Amino acid sequence: PSRHPELTNKQSLLEVLSKKDIMLNYPFQSFSHTIDILREAAIDPAVQEIKINMYRVAANSNIVNALINASKNGKLVTAVVELRARFDEEHNILISKKLQENGVRVIFGVEGLKVHCKLIVITRKINDKMQYFAHVGTGNFHEKTARLYTDISLWTSDERISVEVNKVFDFFKANYNVATFNNLIVSPFNVRDKLCELIDMEINNAQANK
């Protein structure tokens, strides 16, 4: 895989993300950028919190190591681990125990739902202002499969997205509290309405010769 030019030889990847969105395409670009972002967040004194969804991770995962390092550095770290990840149930139980032993808060999915999203949100406080860096992707946080499967990762600090990603994690913590999502399509809450809205938009565009 090639390295993304915007994330190569940079002093701070979070500073890059604070200025522009980055889209990574696997397996053509390196998954190591996501690991590097988490490693930086783990040691950045301004970072207060890291939240992540973990469906499948590699054995001896660098993602897990970065989260543990963040927790040891005093960050609040939350991992949503899906115990019903097919074929990885036992591995995810072991990962959960390792995370908990190192101070990471582990949430075991949501009753009645299978949590399959691939989200991260990093919270950083700069000059009394909260800044959110969000990851929305299609592939697991798994170093090996990122070299095999075709997936995408979007890293953004755009508040229209990052704040709503944080709301998804709020739902994982308190399932009775379902937020309103204007920019994310979140199953099972607004998928049908959002897709119909987008289809209607394209019908109107076509009728307007756009």
C-alpha cells in the first residue's frame, strides 16, 4: 500500500485533520495512518477522550495497544466491542478483558442490535474549545484484512459529522437516549427516511435538468 501524501512526514496528524478531511482507500493506501493517528492521540496532552467501535481486530493489535497506551496516559477510553462478531467471539472476549484490565471502559454492544459500524471519535480541548476528530469507515480496524479487502476510511473534524459520531457513542452508553441525526444515516433509526429523502432530491434535480 502507498502512503497518503497529506499524512506522511507530518509533525502532527491531528493538525492536518483539523484543516481538511482525509479519505483513505484500502488496500491501496496504508492502514498504518489510522494507527498513527491513535498513537498521536494517546500522547497528546490536549486529547481528553477516545471512543471506538471494535468488531474485529488483529491478534496483537496495534489499535488495542494504542488504546491501552492512551488509557495509561490518563485519557478516557471507551471501546464498544461486539461479542457476536462471527468467528471472532472468543477473540473479542479476550480483547475485552485485556482492555478492561488496563483501564479501558468496554461496552458490549446493544441489546437487540448488532453493532457493525466502524467509528472512532477523538475529543481534544484547545483554548477551552472542544474539538472532535471522527472516523467513519467500512472496514474493520484490522491491520491484516486492511491489506486484502477493499474499504474506505474518512477522517474528519467537520462538526456536522464528528459531533453526530459522538452522539452515536452517547447512544451506546445510554440506549434510551436516541439523538436526532441530520448528517449521518444511522440504522435502525433514520435509514429509510434518509434514503427516501436523497432519492426525492435526485428526482427533483433530474426534473430541473440538473
